[in-house]
Amino acid sequence: MDERRLIHLEKLAGLQLESDERRRLLVDLAQMATLVARLPAGGGPLMVDPVIGSQRPAPQLDSPDNDFAGDLFLARAPHHDAGFFVVPAVRPENETKEEDR
Amino acid sequence: MTSWRYLTMHAARDLADRGELDLDAIDRAIRSAISGENPALGSYTQCLSAGAKPQAVPGSTAHALAGFGVAIKANIAGTGWRTDCGSRILKEYSAPYDATVVARLRRAGARFLGVTAMDEFGMGSSCEYSAWGEVHNPWHPDRTPGGSSGGSAAAVAAGLAWYALGSDTGGSVRLPAHCCGIVGLKPTWGRVSRYGLTAFASSLDTIGVLARDVKDAAQVYSAIAGPDPLDATSLPVSPGDPVAALTGLPRRRRIGVPRDFVRAAATPAVIEDLERVLAGLSADGAEIVSVDLPGLEAALATYTVISCAEAASNLARFDGTFYGARQPGSHYAAMVAETRSVGFGPEVKRRILLGTHVLADGYREQFYLRACRARQGLVTGMTALFRDIDALALPTAPTAAFALGSRLADPIAMYGSDVFTVPASLAGLPALTVPTGLDTDGLPLSVQLVGPACGEDYLLQLGAAVEERIRFRELKEAPWQRPL
Amino acid sequence: MAAASMSRNALPATVGLEIHARLLTGTKLFCRCANRYGDAPNRNTCPVCLGLPGSLPVLQAGALNLALRVGLALDCRINEVSRFDRKNYFYPDLPRNYQITQFDRPLCVGGQLNWNQDGITQPVGLRRIHLEEDAGRSVVGRGQPTRVDLNRAGTPLVEIVTEPDLSGGHPARLWLQGLRRLLVSLEVCDGNMEEGSLRCDANIGLQGVGDGPWTEVKNLNSFRAVARAVDHEIDRLRTLVAAGETLRRQTRSWDERTGATRLMRHKEREQDYRYFPEPDLPLLTVDPARLETLREQLPELPEARCLRLQSRHDLAGAEADLICQWPRLADYFEKTMDDLLPRLHEGSAGKVPAGRLTAGWICTETLSGMSERDLRGGSFPVPPVVLAELLWLLSAGRISRSTAKTVHAEYLAGTSGDESPEQIVRRLDLGSIADPVQVREICWQVLEAAPSQVKQWLQGKENLFEFFVGRVMAASSGRIAPEAARQCLKSLLLARRDDSSL
């Protein structure tokens, strides 16, 4: 894990550290890496369903039911306008058309 | 009013039922005590006023809880308070709905005293990673109350709450219970609905109970546990009546102890205390056997990888778009990065970045998938073990409550506090912390009992037996023995 | 140049499609918010689809049933156990900044849907079908703040991925139209590309050139766009190869206006989605018994029904195709035929075979003025029994086509009461005039009223004949069969000619 890798991870994680934060974090992460290196190697079954693993049937209803006061929630949002949540513009290089996901 | 504040809830219930205790007056007195004592203790970050007298829904199983004040950890949603999870990024966030456990407590007639301090988003073992101030251990102000449910534990130990709800992902209910000398129960994963609990590591998060004794813990657990259509991972099993089961003692008590593992990590004082407790159990007819479980050594590393990976994903939603404390930005990505960088503390950032790393292309196989396999190995091992034993006994933590500030510079040492609690978390098994004694500095020690999946009743019975023998609550050094 | 174009044309294309279809469920995929298009922004939200802290997804079974229906109809292998995964990335309309989808273990694998044209059937294999939730809608404007509506966030989608078995724009279009018809007939999707209920991306490669597709083309909003974009992209790739250029894997966007694709991003800078199993949802298991029930409940698929109607009722391919677009319409056709056929056996058969007559009527008179919703819902104002009687009257020559239309209109307008078509015809006095005396009377009147045209016809202007026919049709409100009018007029005019030559 070096600075370049950490910067890449920050981008993926929606973070932006100050350079001294980053330096400290590299030290911490190196220590965590030694801890994590103690993971045993080797195969074995992959755990995909947490712990209990029982299958619970999906609810059979298909009728909408929702009395959530969405407009009250919207009213408390950091920025809203005419019923929409508002955020600063998505930049072109990050911009993806609706269908692009 | 002398010792009313330190009664167990069930004892107070008996007195109240006989007309010898006025629960309304006591509630007022507790709130007054909170405003007087909390500033120094730091257990509460929000103090709630009494509001209307709560009405228990008739037929609900917990007449036992009606009228008693509960402290709620700041990551459990409720419409009457701010659910800030100990983080600046959720500074003014108020949940527009109740967590299922909160709804169930309301139906049981509980009173809500306040919201407790916690390590930010549950990430921490000392409550020192809270955005708002420090929490002090009621036994000794320079010591940690444990984390991340430190505020909840401190409130119960200091007599500022009858009981509290916390969350336990890698030990965050059991460790504070251990540090504060009270009972902490982490139920089986899926026993208690997670709907309303801000997710840290979804496959590990469990809402737990901090209480004054085992019977109180059993009472609260029976009120909050049970299937929930709003949580697809909740087990379709009701808690039954664990309080009634407490009157008995399980006939067979074959208790496994991973001695090598314990000796490798715990201090001599902790080891000695554990052996003393085991000797007592043995004298009462239990069979103590040394057990070996290879996966235990790697459990902390396994836990770190999995919990950080899930946390990185669970915390991605906090970007100021729909709620929370937004920072300005010239464009969307800048707003997100600024909001999260300003809003999250250093420990949270550490874990998010590590979690991002272990899931990233090219690293996923050697970290995340390897950890999943290790977890499966541990689960298989534990399942096999529980065919042979009835419960596992080990310390809750390697040391007693450590000094505030002593591990801040050493995150690895901080993570080490969880070495004994993470195995039960990874396997989703129920675990109970029962206080057992004091170390030479006068700080509490405890034993951790781990049961098979859905083995809460057994654990609680066993825990009650330990409690009965040790009589920890009668220790004159306890905060609750000090004159008010 | 000739050599270059020869090598350009030589490379066959390998085209695969990736389709997202919004399922016609009442609720969203993981919460009970309404799955509805067109409501006021953020009207259909709740803690779950808003991704509020503490909220949890819970699978709603309606979506699972519809997805299984699709998998069964497309002959897929249904995985008894599949799994949801998280796809992690940041975007304003993704409330949790991850999408719950199926990555490693999808609901269905394999399967097939052919495309047909003019008797040629080509198989197109399917790779997989899975369930996932849709994101919300971002209104993005250059330099303007982005506005977010979460009504769509959490609505259920099936993603259908084909093998690269298509060879060009035309087959892609036909195949997609066939898929749409299937999805609509299964009642799992309304197939509305304009509203985004059906979205399509194309993956385009050239056979023998590299491994896998070179271009992913997005923003295909219509069948026409699919055909044009695919062909354009194939051509562009072939040109690059012929010129010896190195190809780079790209994501490109189709611009309908310019008729070209443009670069969105190079695939090397692909996002790292850090997929991992969704811990908030148990494994998705499909009970074999339920699967069998669903299989038994599958309706006759449109392709099979189309062929059956063609052979049984002697319909033209295009007509059968159109009728089978909507299962309810095909039901309507068959019910009408059930009533019509016995009547024709009793009385006289007309010149036009019953099947073609009915199909022709339905494809014109019935379809015009019916909305997509009416066709899906099967609300036909003219009951099959009534239509059958009407068509029988027409077939027997008892009424003219325009009379039939008038009667039909009475039913559409709701002014028919509970009268039968025959009763309406009588009430409106619209029965065919077949009585030769009456016919002659009317023809005579028409000629009397047009002396100058008669004179011109007598002088040789033969094409005025149709003018007289028209006048007779108008005067009789279309109740005289055109053939009868012609015969009568002819005899009257010939008689006048004879008279004048005397």
C-alpha cells in the first residue's frame, strides 16, 4: 500500500484526505495489513449466507402500502427544490446517462 | 430515597407492584440525577424529557418493563431523538421512523431517558472515537467504559438508566459491560430485528442489552427479540419465556474453555479470575473441559477484513445528498468527498479505506474471500464443538478497563480488545458477559459465556448461576454501593 | 478502395444485447412503495428505498414470480439457489451508493429466443437473466445543479443478457421486437421504450477480431435506434480494422440526431464495483413445486399462438403478428371467431374467408382508437358476440361495410343500449337495399338529378360512370351494394343511350 494506491482508494470511497492525514493513515494501514496477513491461506467452502443460513420465504404481498411522509422528509433535506432533492452538478467526466448503469 | 436507584429492575418492579415504590417519582428523580451527573460522566449525549406517561399495550409480554427508563445508543432510530451514531456527519439527523426494538419497547410501556455516547458508527472499543466528548467509567473516571456502547454501559452502571440498548458487532455490548461491571447480552444474529439499527457490518451487527443483572437482561431480551417482517434476516423464532426458564439450572453443564487461546492473549489477572470462576462452576457440578479451535487465532484478522469491507459499503450512503451535514462542493463528487472527509473521524476513515482495499479488484481474492473462507471454517468448527459442549467460557477482554488515551496512538492495540469477543460475532452465536470480580486496581472483570445458535435460554440460566454464586452486585467497591 | 470495402464487408459481426425490463409489479423490489410511472417527484419513497440509516431491503415476491415467468418462457435453467450482491459506486440517484443486483449467481442461466422473418428462424442464445433494483432519476443539466427523483429507485428490473448471436442491426431489431412481444404477452412488462420500461444496450464485436465485444453502445431509445446504431457501429469497427487501426474497448453513446456513436469512456478506466454478497438478504431459493405451478400457468407464447392462428384461420403473417402482440386482443379475435364460425355454417358464407374478415376488421376498426392500456387490459367495448354478428351480417351481404362501421360506432359510443346489431340496423334503417325496384328507383333519381353529366356520358365520357356510382352510394347511405348499383346504372344508362340513338 503506497500513497498512489491510497489516493485511488480514496476516490473509490468518496474521501479526500489531507496529506498529513494520508501519511499517518499509511502507517496505520501498514500495521493493519500485518494483522490481516494472519489470515490462513487455502481453500474451503465460501460463506455466502451469514451464519444461520435458513431460507426465509419472501412476503407474498404485491399491494403497495406506504404511509411514509416523504414530503416532510424532503423538507428537512440539505437542499431541495420543487419536490426534488438537489446536489451540485455531476461533472461530465463523472456523468453517466441514465441508462449507463 | 437511598438505594432505589440501584435496585435491579425486577426488584423495583416487585416493590412498585406492592405499592412501596412510585415509578413516576423515580423517573423524575433519575432525569434530575442525569442532568446533575451526566456532564462529568459523559454517558448521555441527548437527555430526553419525560413526555406523556407511556402506556403499555395490554397483552404485551413485558409488564416488567412498564414505567422503567431505558438509555438508547445513538445508532438506534427513534422519532423522539437524533440518531447521530456518534458522528458529525449525522449531526442534526433525526430518524423519521422508529427502530423495531424501539417500537417494541414503546408497546411495553418503557420510558426513554436519553441517547448515549458511542464510538462513531460503532467503530471503536473505548468510546474515545465519539464526535462528542469522552465517556468515563463510573468505577474510575480515568478509565474507559469500553466501546462502542460505552455510554449505554456507563449509564446503567452509574444508575442513570435501568437498562440500555446497545449494538454489538465485534464485542461492542460485551466489552462495555465488562468494563463497567454489568451484564451484557449479545443475542444470536437474527434474533433481534436490525431494522432501525444503523448498519456498521451487517452480517455481524446485533442489538444487545446492557442490564444490572441477568434476570433484567432476560426480561428486556424477551421484549425486543422475535421475527420482524421488516428485517429479512430476522429468525422466524420467538424468544419464548427466558425469564421463567431462569428458575431452573440446566442439568448438563459441559463447559469448554479454549485455554491456549486465552493464555496467549489475556493478562494474568484475567486468566486467574477466569480460572476462579471455572472452579466455582465445577464445584457446583459443571464439567470443565479444555477445547481447541484452530480458527480462533485468525478470528481477529477475519473480523477486521469482513467488518471493514461491509462497513465501507454501509457507510457509502453518508454523502450529504438526502440528509445529514453537507459540505459545499463545486460539483457532486467534490461535495461527496468534502462532506465525508469533514464529517467522518479518523477511525472511520481508516476502516472505510481498508474495507475498500480488501474488496477492490485484484485484492478481493487474497483478502475478502480468504476471510470469508476463514469465517466459514470457524463456523463449522464452532458447530462441531457445540455438539460436544453446552457452552464456551472465556474472558470478555484481555484486560480490565484500560486508561483513557492509552491506546489512541496504537490502533492495533485498540483492536486487540476485541480478540475474545469477535469469535462469537463471526459465528453469529449468542454471548453473555457476567461480571465476576475486580482486578488489583479495583476495575471489574467478567466471564463471557457463548452458547449455540438460539441458545439464549441456556446461557441466561448458566449466567444466573454464576451471578448467584459470585454476588458481584454486593461488592462494596461498586459505584452503586456508594452513598447517593 | 474496392479491396478495402471487400475486406470491410468480409468480417461478420457478433452482436449481443443487454435488456433491462421494468417488471409490472404493484410494489418496488425491496419495499412496499408503489411501482408507478409519472407520479410527482419523490412521492413514492420510504426509509428503505431512501436508504435511510437503519433501513433494510425485504424481497417482495411479486417480482420473483414475474422474473421466473420470463425465465421459464425463455427456456432458461432456473437456479434453485441464487444470490443478491452489492454493486458499489457513488451517484446522486443511488440512495445507498450501492445497487442491489445479482452478480455471481443469477436467477436464470442459458435459454433461447429466436428471431423470425419470412420463414427464416435464427436462434439467439441467452446468457443469463437476473433481478435487480433500478436507480432513481437524475435530471442533469450542463453546469446546473442535479435534481434527483427517487420514485424509480428500487423498482424491480430483470436484466436479460444474450449471447453474441445476432449479426446486424436488422436481426437485432427483429429479435428485440420479438422479446418485447413476449414480455408484454406474459404481462411482466409493458414494453414501453419511450417511458424507459424497456431499455437496451448493444455489445458489438467482429468475428475473429479479439476476444469479446469491442463496443458497448448505450442510449438506444427505440427499435429504430437499435438497428441504426448497431449497423453504424459494425461499420465503424470494420473501417478501423481495414485501416489497420488498433481497436480499444469502449463504451459509446448513440446520438439519434447525428446518426453516430460517440465515446463515453474507455473500458480500461472501468469502475471497480467491489461486488460482494448482500448480507441483508438471505439466499434466494426457488421452490421446485412453485416453479412447476408457474410453468403450468404459462400462457401460450406469442410465437406459437401466431403460427396456430395463421394455420387454423388462414391469416396472413402480418395480421397474425399484429393480433398476437397483445394476448387480450388475440383472445378477442378467437372468441369472435368461436361465435362467427357456427353462424357461417348455418347461412351463406361470404366472399372473404371468416378469419381474414375478422382479422382485417380487428386490425383496422378495433385497433384504431384503442390505447396501449386498453389493449393490455382487454377492455373491448364491442363484445365478441356482437362483433361476430356484425361480421356475419357483413359477410352475408345484408349490410355494407360502411353500415357495419356505423353500427360498430354505436357500440363504441355506448349508444347501443342492449340492442343486437341487427336491431340497430333496423332502427337506423340501415339495412341493405337489395330490392331491385328500390335500387332502380334510386338510380333513376340520381340520373334525373344529373342531366348534364348524363349528357356527357352519352357523348362518350365513360369515366363519369363512377361519379354516378358515388352519387347512388351517397343517396342510399351506402345501403346499396356497389355491384348492384353498377349493374342498375349500367342498364339505365344503356337504355338511355338506346333511346337517344333512336
